[in-house]
Amino acid sequence: MSDTVTLTDNTTGRSVELPIQRGSEGPGAIDISTLYRETGLFTYDPGFVATASCHSAITYIDGEAGILRYRGYPIEQLAEHCTFMEVAHLLICGELPGVEKLAEFQSTIHKHMMVNESLTKFFQGFRYDSHPMAMMAGVVASLSAFYHDTLDIENLEHRAEAAQRMIAKVATIAAASYKRNIGEPFMYPQNNLHYCDNLLHMMFATPCGPYESDPVAVRALNILFILHADHEQNASTSTVRLAASSGANPYACIAAGVTSLWGPAHGGANEAVLKQLDEIGCRENIPKFIARAKDKDDPFRLMGFGHRVYKNYDPRATIIRQVAHEVLENYQGKDRRMFDLALELEEIALKDEYFVERKLYPNVDFYSGMIYHALGIPRNMLTVMFAVARTAGWVSHWMEMMCDPVKRIGRPRQVYDGAVKRDFVPMDQR
Ligand code: CMC
């Protein structure tokens, strides 16, 4: 039996046989690229619920089983044993690096962390209280103004250099956005520090005295960054790919990804979770908020709950919940109270029929904000941290797409609902 699907238009009786494309695991996909030519029909799938936009060998998710793997490796093993730099190498190059390869990769990234001094001046143009994600989007896009001599996207060396530069410089830009907000001088990156340590240094050190980051904070950041590094064709990664499909330069594409990530349904959820827990305030108020989440006439949603792909506990949330326990163990303050409230909210929601029926579980953003906050990272920086980590995934997808032989400009079609043809009416007759 051939691996095909036959579709019949019941209005015209016309049939078309379409091939099925199978990957190494997971669902296959009906290849509909000839459908319009053969039948004059498009497919309609708002939000791309059942549409594969590309072939990819980077990340595998089984949403029903709660499985996430980068390049075949289970996320749990990577989070336990690797550094963020090892995972970034894995995502981009396809393999975990050995000692020498890792040293070479890290050293290249470290050397690229410093940004052109003119770029740091851009921050003075932003109001002191600008949202750091707004600064990120603008300044990341402006990187293309500095590297126009290495922007040939057909050149393999230029591509690799752009990818390394982006992973390196987003951390420096993120830290500078924070420093701009609090009015402190920018700190230069230190080549001897590892990536996450370097980011904490650029955020929290000052020229007035020595700074040494807490190893617990560095370890937590490493794990969070590994978990946030990639998630196949999510909204921001698809945005990067769509922008790249026109041949736009990689810095512009990553800036597009940053803006897409910002929304509360995506990476902005970590900031929204903390705001919501503040509003809930105490255990007694939880039922009121659960009732609002279930009310179809109320747009309110429980932030940090639900996922397009996971219909099971998000495997990243399982790991993050454990890290939150470790980080917040010795805390007695507001962050600890918030974590306890989150645990109670989770427990109540997971027993509620509405959430059970719809398979709504905590996602990666439910606990991540609490950890970042406990590490001293303010709320408006939470999505920025996500963006820094996800840059490794974005550039990996950009590199993969550049090598894809079936790369075409992304150009969805539509079902037109507007006015049918009508004749122009002169102004004095309208
Ligand atoms: N609270 C209450 N109801 C919900 C929620 C929620 N958080 N999420 C989904 N539902 C309901 C929704 O109303 C719908 O109900 P019904 O079938 O009765 O109409 C059903 O569950 C299916 O939801 P959907 O909106 O069709 O699902 P989706 O796949 O389009 O949306 C989502 C996925 C993540 C945008 C959504 O679950 C949501 O808005 N969650 C809250 C925001 C959030 O935490 N986002 C972070 C996502 S993970 C990290 C990332 O992607 O960056």
C-alpha cells in the first residue's frame, strides 16, 4: 500500500492523491504542495494546529507523553549534566562537543561578547524606564548596521560568525538593558567567566568593588537557559524562519523573534505569572481566580498553564519545579510565599475538572519567573532572560533553514471574506 492520502471534493467529485512525508519519529505530514494546483483549494488551519512548516532535525517533542529532546538527547539528561554552552553547540552543530571543541566554542563566544562601543550609546536614546524587551528588539536589530561586511547569507563562514556573534552579544545587550533601567554604568564582559556567570557579572557587578556570583545562581541559570534554549517551531522560532525566508539578514530575523517572544501567550508569560500571583495574593483567593479562568465570558486565563503541544506535564516545568525548590529552600521572604502560593494553585487546578478535561498542566513559565526573581532578576527582565537562552535555538533554526534545499519564501494564502467587485463611487455621490 502506498503512503498516500486521497482527498475528494464532494462538490465537484474531483479526487487527488497526496503523498505522506514521514520523519524519523512522531506524526508524518500530508504533502499538500500540489493541492491548489490540482484542486483549486487551499487548506485552512488558523494557528497552524495541524501544519508542519518544515523538516527539522533539531528538537523533538511528544506532547502527549511529555517528551522533549534536543538532537535526540532527553532534556532531563542535558539539564542534569551539561552547561548552556555545550547545549548551544549541540543545537547549532548537531553534536555534543568534546573537551577541545567546547573550549574552542566557548572561547569564540566569549571573545564576541563585547559590543561595539557605539552600540552602547544607543541605550541613552531610550527613556530610563523603557521596557528592556523594547530595548532588546531595537538594539539586536541594529547589530546588522555593524556587520554589513559579513552579511552574505550564502557564505558559510559569514553565517557561522553571525550565529556566534548573536549568542554572545544578546547577553551583553540584555545586561545593558538592565543597567539602563537602574541607572548603573555598563559592565564589560570578562573573557575568563563562563557564559551564565558572565551575564550575572554584567548585570550585578559595579565598577565600585569586586563581584562574585553565587554558584547556586549560576547553576540555576544554566539549567533555565538549557530548558529555554529551543522548542521546535514555536511562535518566535517560526517568526525567525518566516523573516529569514525573504533573505533578511540574521540580526533582523532574531530581532523579529525577540518581538514575537514578548507576547504573554509566549515568552511574556513568565512575567505575567508573577503579576497574577500578586493579584491572587493568598490561598483563600485561589477559587475565585480558578472560576474566572473557567468563565467563557471572561478573557482571564491562568498564566503559566496550558500548552499548544503538551497535553501532559511540560517536562521543562518538572525540572524547573525541582530547581525552584532548591533555590527557594532557604528563603523566608516574599519569593518563598509566592512559590508556596504557586504550589497550592497548581494542586487546586490539577484537581479541577475544567483543567483535567482540557489537559491543562503547568508549562515552563509557571515556575521560571519565581526562580529568576529569587536570583535578584527583576520582573521586566524575565522575558529578556528567555530571549537570551532562546537565541541559541533561533540561530540553530536559521542555520538549518539556510541549508534546506526546499527553502522558499513563506507566503500563506487566505480565504477572502471581503466585498466582491464593486465600482468606484465619486466623492460627491458617497
Ligand atoms: N487558562 C484557562 N483556560 C485555558 C488556558 C488557561 N491558561 N489555556 C487554555 N485554556 C482553555 C481554552 O479556553 C480552551 O477551552 P475551550 O476548549 O473550552 O475553548 C482550551 O483550553 C484549549 O485552549 P486553546 O487556547 O485552544 O489552546 P492553544 O493551544 O491555542 O493555546 C496557550 C496555548 C499556551 C496560548 C494557552 O494555553 C494559554 O493562553 N496559556 C496561558 C499563557 C501561557 O502560559 N503561555 C506560555 C506557553 S509555554 C511557553 C512559551 O510558549 O513560550
